[in-house]
Amino acid sequence: MDQPDIAKKFLELLYHDKQRVRKETCWVLSNIAAATSDQIDGFLRCPGFISRLCEMTLTDSLDVVFNFV
């Protein structure tokens, strides 16, 4: 699985019905944010990724959002 595929999978998880899954996904993403710029770039280039994170800051619980801000 290459980086774009992984980013798409994470994006799918950010839309998961279960809050716990979204929360843990955000936690993992916060750890990835400490990675290399190439790894981070793969997520930033994934269509819909940034817009979903922005949407979540407005619509999801603080318990979820605090894991990626």
C-alpha cells in the first residue's frame, strides 16, 4: 500500500460512524504530523483530507477534535 492509499484509508476512518474510531484516527494522525515532510505531504495532497479535518473542528465532539489540534 503506497502513501496515497494510506491517506485515503485514513480519510475513510475520519468519516466512521463510531466516535471512538474517529478519535483514535485523529490521535494517529497527530503522531504522523511529527513525521517527515514527505509523509505529511501525502496526507495534505489527498483530496478532501484537509476539508474533513476542518469540518470535524466544527461538527465533532471536543473529545475527538482535541486529538488532532
